[in-house]
Amino acid sequence: MNTFGRLFRVCIFGESHGECVGAVIDGCPAGLALVPADFAADLERRAGGAKGATARKEADVPLIKSGVFNGKTTGAPITILFENNDVRSEDYEKLKDTPRPGHADLVARMKYGGHNDYRGGGHFSGRLTVALVAAGVIAKKLLRPMKIEAEVSEAGGVKDSKAIGKAIDAALADGDSVGGIVECRVDGVPTGLGEPFFDSMESLLGHAVFAIPAVKGIEFGAGFASAGMRGSECNDDILTVVGKTKTNNAGGINGGITNGNELMFRVVVKPASSIAKEKRTVYLKTGKETAISVGGRHDACIALRVPPVLEAATAIVLADMMLMEGKIDRVLR
């Protein structure tokens, strides 16, 4: 449910407007150098406050409560907390009985019998991705010198960075939001990671990636474009005995196993559901249809904040697979 991984195991906990959110990372080898400053760069990339992102601005200081001693991991579970201080729970009181279209409000209420924390989306909130990013920082350190980079390649239906800004401005002016595409590339992935059939590399990455709120699709290499190709176009010519290929339509994976080429995939991020533009919902106490316009502080383009989260999810999968292959042992760095 809230835990992912076999050997490198990550458990995410907390609610958007609760006291804190955080992660427990179990299976990290002893001896990895780890201090709070290591988390700063990726946490800042994920943070709100920028144009098109939520105005909610948490300090996001990682509080390492266990698993680290004298600046090194001990091999015991690592617990990291992030306090929630910049909350406005009153914004959600009027939404308690009018579920927001596109959100988990209604299904969460039905699944948990109304006992779920509805404030800010509760446990379903993108706020919890801060904990995912923290776990990813640790995974990235284990994977060095492997390099994982994600970036927004499209938003609002356009690819040019200046045009993306204009598309977001137009959506904001209309009380609306836009979706986007985030591309992830990993250099230095060894051959042989992945366990067909159910634990193929695509399966595991898809499993982790769909834990990121608002992600609605994933494609590897040429992806859906390969449906319009012939085999002669789609097949990647092999150039060397170690598997280097001329093209990378497979996205670095054959038969569910990494082939030593660059790992490359893209994810679709839907438009933010909380918008000022009026939509229709039902008032749960009467069952009657009503109008809803969501105020408060919300992202106009969630995709802008997804890159560090996508990198984290990718790193967690790769760290787990590397441990399973015995490619990461006791680390003293």
C-alpha cells in the first residue's frame, strides 16, 4: 500500500495538513555519507512558490530521526520528517461535502467511510512527494556515478519554453490549469536490470511512477509513436558486442531488461484539478447537483514540479534492482 521495494524499501506517510509528512527508508547499506544539506537542491526544485506553482511555501527542512550516526548511514531504517507549517485548513471546510471534480475527495470518502483527512487532499496530496524526493536523494547517492535527469518537455500543448510560460499565463487568467509531459533520462545504467515477466524494468518503473499524483501515462523510447512504425524503423541496430545501439527506440530496455543504453521514458502529467473555473459536483448531504469553484493555493501546471519527483521514483527503482543484483554493497563514501 504505502511501501515500495524489495531490498531498498520506502514507506511514505503523513497528510497534507497533518503535523508532518515523511518517509522511512529501509535497506540502505551502512556507511553512506548523509547530512541534511544533501537534500537541499532537489527539495528546492520540488518546492512551490514559483509562477504557475502553488503559493504554499514550506521550509522543507529534513529532520533525520533515525538511521544516521556521525554523518553516515548505520544500516538501520532511516526516518525523515518534514513539518507542515504553511497550511490553511479553513480553505477546505466548505469543500468537505462538495467533492472536487478530478480529485480523490469522493473516492477517499467512500473507501474510508468518511474517516479520511480531507484537508488539502490528506494522504492523497502532492505534498507527500517531498518525502519521495527525500528517499530519492538517498537512492541517487547509492547509484553514483549513474546520472538521472528529468525535465519538462511540453506543457499546455506546446514545447517551446517561452510558449509554455504564455500557455500557463493564459490558463491562470482563465482560472484554469494545464497538463504537461516530463522526460527522464538515465545514463550509466548497467545491462541486466529487470526480472521478466512481472518485475520487468518497465513494470517496476511504471509501478513507482504512478505513485506520483497526477501522472496518467508513461511511454518508453519511441513509445506510442512505434505503433505507426515498421519493424525496420523501430528496431535498434546493434553496433557492438556489449549492446550499444544506433538508435534508442526501445528506451534502453529489451525484454524487460536494461540493455546498457540510455534509459529513457516520458510521463504524462494531467492538469491540476483544483481550478477557479466553475465545474459541477454534488452536495453530499442532499445529493443535489451544485456548482463548484476551487479557491486557495494550487498549481496551474503540476508538471513544473514533477522532474525531481520523477528522478526520485526512478532512483528508488534502480537502487532496489542494483541491490538485488548485488551491485551495491557496503558503501563507505
